[in-house]
Amino acid sequence: MKKYPVSKLISFDGSVERNQEPLVPHRNAFPSAMMSLGVLMGLSHDTSLIERHRRTWRMDHDHNLHIGISGEAFRFMFDTAEYFQFPMSVGVAPVRDCFSAIGLQCELYAIKTVDGIDGVFTDEDELKHLVLKSLCDGFPVLLMGHKKIERVILAIGYENYGDTLIAWTFSSGNDIPNKCFSPQDCQYISKWYQDIGAVSLVSERANRPKAEVLIDIYRRALIRNERFLRNQRSAPYGVDINYYDNWINGLRDESFWAANITGFPYIYPEIFDLAERRIYGAEFLQRAGDLLCTDKLMQAVHAGNEIHSLMWQIHSIVNEAENGNTALRDWVVRKKIVETLNRCRTLDGITADCITDALL
């Protein structure tokens, strides 16, 4: 492998304001990493104030942009995002579209052939060469986990000839670290090249694209999102899975609830995950409607917001401080939750229908 300097740290000017109202939760790794990458590459941090749960938050619009374009806003926590892990009919288009939506071009490499990538790396030396070359050229690198796709690394430097990576890490469900973006938050990661499934290289500062470019990106994302909401999978996925049915069947399983249950199964973190995905998806759909000059997505926006509210209603039913998980042992309580989940299923169907109508 080519010789590189013993260490390298790229310079950057971007920052995420940490002394204002708290940012909304960031429990999805890839959208959080893309938001930070955009700031790192020169974009201002796009936020606005909202009122939720009797407090003021900062809604993170670029995070919502990426959670919508990637499709994670319209999935479930137990519906693993593919990206580079599985062959999609659209290949790595969701990843490229996320980069393009903030005006970045990228080169994508993976450990196996996936439609739309620029190349394959076959061993750790080839991966280290790709990463170190980009860092030495002064540009950050985004790495995605292979065994756990939810882990994303945003690298800005290295030490010990590349054996140690200087980076921020993002992982599924890890809210606070997913929002940290300052030099003191960097980690020094050894053996970082293990279990990496793909790498994204950028080579320019970000510039917001023109409206006509965004329109094409949003339309492609809406097509994918409609499919996710209907639980449709192309041939490589195998059989379709109905995620609401799996969730509801768990709540109906009397033998499960008759046992000595600890924690809050089928409730936490599931309800918070779905609440956040759909409310961020609602904001994405509202912006999509504005961009496409259509009001056909407004009912879908309302549906996403309603799902968010319904998940918080479930939280109030089983709030740990009041009842503990004893409330869940009561079928009457669980039946009410089942009814709520069936309502959410209906709302997802409404959203899918609205997307179909908006794309006509």
C-alpha cells in the first residue's frame, strides 16, 4: 500500500450550535451522519424552533431531509435499512440522492457489487488506501458498518499511519452522540477497518442544489417511500413481512405476558422510534408538497403527525413512573394498544395513497 504521513487531521469551519434549545432526538444513524457531514462541508445548520411536549425544541431540517430521502422515516426499527447490505432494485440510489440533496458528489465503494457503486474493495489494505487518500487530500470520509449497518463513522483524520481513525460515530438509537459535532466529541478508533461494508468519499464543499434538481430527488424518494409503507420488497428480499402484524401478535401472545416480564417489551423503544420516524417524515412530505406545488400530500402530513401523537398516548398508558410494566399484563390495556397500532397501519396506508396521488 502507498505510504502516507504518520497522521492527518482535516480542517473545517462548520459548527452545530449547542447553547440554544435542544435539538430534536436523532436516533437514526445515517441521517444524523449526513446532517453532520453537510455542516462539515460548509452548509449552515438548518434548524427552526417548534413546541412539543410542553417544551421548545429545534427541529433539524437537514436531518429530516436525509431521513426522508433515505426512506428511514417510513420504516420501522426492526426493518433494517439496506443501503449497501442487500441488492436493491434501485441500488445505492438512496445514498447518492442524500449526497446530491445537499449538493455533494460522492464516490461509493463497497465490499461487494451493488448497482450504482464506483468500485469494490476486497481487503483491509484497499479500504485503508481509499480512506487515507481522501483524508490526505483534505476531505472527510463516511464509512458504514457491514454486520451492523446502523453504525456510521464520519472520519476527519487518522494517527499511527492509519491504524487509528479520528472520527465521530453514529449508531441506531444513540441520540446524544448522534448530535455531537465538535472536535472534543471525536473518538480515536482502532481497528476501524473491521466490519466496514461501504465507504463514501467526497471531494468538494457542499452547495444547495437548484429546485429542479431537488424535485427529481424528491420524486425518486417518494416512489421508494410508497413502497416501504406498503411493505413491498423486490425479489432479492424474499417474502414480504407485515411489521404491524408481528408487533400486534406479540401483544396478543398471552403465554408471553403470563411469564415474568422485565422492562417494557413491544413498547420501548418501539413507540418512540415510530413516533420520531413518522413526524420527521411528515415534515419531509410537507416540504415535498411545497416543492412539487401540490396539496395532495397534506393528508399524509397529518397522518404522520397523528401517528406521533398516538405513540405518545401509548406512552401515557404504560408510563413507568406510574404503573410499571404491570399495566401491560392486562389484556384490556394491550387491546387498546393493538387498536392504536391498527390505526397507525391505516394511517401509513393513507400516506402511501397520498404519495401515489401526488406522483400522478
